[in-house]
Amino acid sequence: MSRAINLNLTKDEVKAAVLKHKAAISAIEPLFPRGTRVVLKNSDDAAAMRRTLKAQIIDGPVLRTPLRTVR
């Protein structure tokens, strides 16, 4: 199972939900035009967050923005 989840929530909403469930974030990035991609540190945390936030999960392809610029 993937540790990454695409959610129809703001970055702050995702951080609050993860903190509430004592999960740990590995990476977080905004999606275009809305939403947030979060990668949890382990698959157990990812599974728990999927159950908790199942109504906000974005199904299908999303447009990601680069975390770093390439030179």
C-alpha cells in the first residue's frame, strides 16, 4: 500500500488531522488547483489516515507541483 494520499483539504487541515491522530508526515505538497498530497512515514499511519479521511480522498489523476526546482 502506498504511503501517499491525495486529499481535497488544505495543507493546514491535513496537518491538523495528521497531528490529531499522532501520525508522522514524510512530505506534503499542494495540488493544483486545490488539494494536498501527503506522504506518511509508514504504511500503518497511511492506512489509518485513509480510514479517517476517506470522504476527502481524491480519486483519479491529480496535477502535482514540483517540490524543488531543477537547475
